[in-house]
Amino acid sequence: DGGITQSPKYLFRKEGQNVTLSCEQNLNHDAMYWYRQDPGQGLRLIYYSQIVNDFQKGDIAEGYSVSREKKESFPLTVTSAQKNPTAFYLCASSITGTSGSWEQFFGPGTRLTVL
Amino acid sequence: AQSVAQPEDQVNVAEGNPLTVKCTYSVSGNPYLFWYVQYPNRGLQFLLKYITGDNLVKGSYGFEAEFNKSQTSFHLKKPSALVSDSALYFCAVREPYGSSNTGKLIFGQGTTLQVKP
């Protein structure tokens, strides 16, 4: 799982609560990504950021929010507006620029369960 | 629109036999292709990539993949499977260079590889 850490490993949320998932990397990568993984559906992109203080919505951003105040950190908040948040969440990072092949390196994941 | 397809939900193979996990892609321009492996409740691990050059790419743990431009395929292969290879495998393609240059990866649905002793 390289130089990317995610915490907590397991997270339980009550209905109506917001929760924040942590993602930190020490790879000096500019770009960071959040994915959601559901059984049989592969990975779906939630948000991504190519540079500090900038981020873009992915394919399923509704009910989620992010911030990118530091290069190393890209926390994801799952808000109460996300109707079905139970899933496995994966954070990734990559280099950017035309000289790189841009493979993404993944953290170990956070499993979120709504009670 | 770019896409990746893994036509098999599951591949079963006996230990010691060769294995193939299939991947086809659709992307305009030259593709950057990747294979990742995921063990239960873990993140994805990078296996190999094709950027340019030799169509046969060698990666981690004895895996290799063959890029076939005419068939738009990038199948993952290993000459002799191990029980420990049993995992979920994802093929991915990177968005072609463009004005956005986001580096976004598009993933296939994943293929479960089951290697029986």
C-alpha cells in the first residue's frame, strides 16, 4: 500500500451523521483521488485533485465533499445527503505532468458501514 | 467515450496451469493501460502498465500482459498460476492527453481469479 495511509480502517455511521475519512500520502504526489467500491461495480471516482486548493467532481460526487489544503492530505466527508454510503472507500495518488505514466498508488481503504 | 471491459466475472484455473484474465478497451488516441490486483479488504496494488514500445509487458509476481492494438485488448497472463494469485484483478485505462490532462483512470468491473490447488 506504499506511502498512502487511510484512517480509520473501519467506520460506523449513524443515519444523519457526517463522517470524515482521512487520506495522507508521503509520496510527494500532486494528484489525489477518492474512489468508492461496491461489490460487482468496480471503482467509481468520487472526487479528484490535481493541485493544492483545487479539486473536481468525479462521477458520483453527490453527497460527498473534499478539501485539499495541503499537498499530503485529501480528506473525504460523507454527508447525510449521501443516501447509501455503505461501501469500501479507496484513496489514491499519482504524479502529474506529461513526463509521467501516471499510475495511481492506492491506500489500504476504509470500510464505512451505516447503522 | 472511453471504456474498459473485463468480460469475465470469474476465472478458474488449476495451480500450475497458465492463466489469462481478459481486458478490452475503447479510447481515442494512444492508450495508457494498467493492471491492478486487490486482495480482500485491501487497497489495489499496481502490477504492470503499457505506455509504449514492446507489446509484451512484464510486471510484478511473474505476471505479464500483451497489448494488441488491432484487437484493442490488454490481457493479463501468467505461465504458471499459484494459489496465492487468487484475488480480484482490475484493468484500467488512462484518459488520453487533452486540455484537461486530469490523469483519471477508467477501471473495468474486475475479474475474480480463483486458483485451485
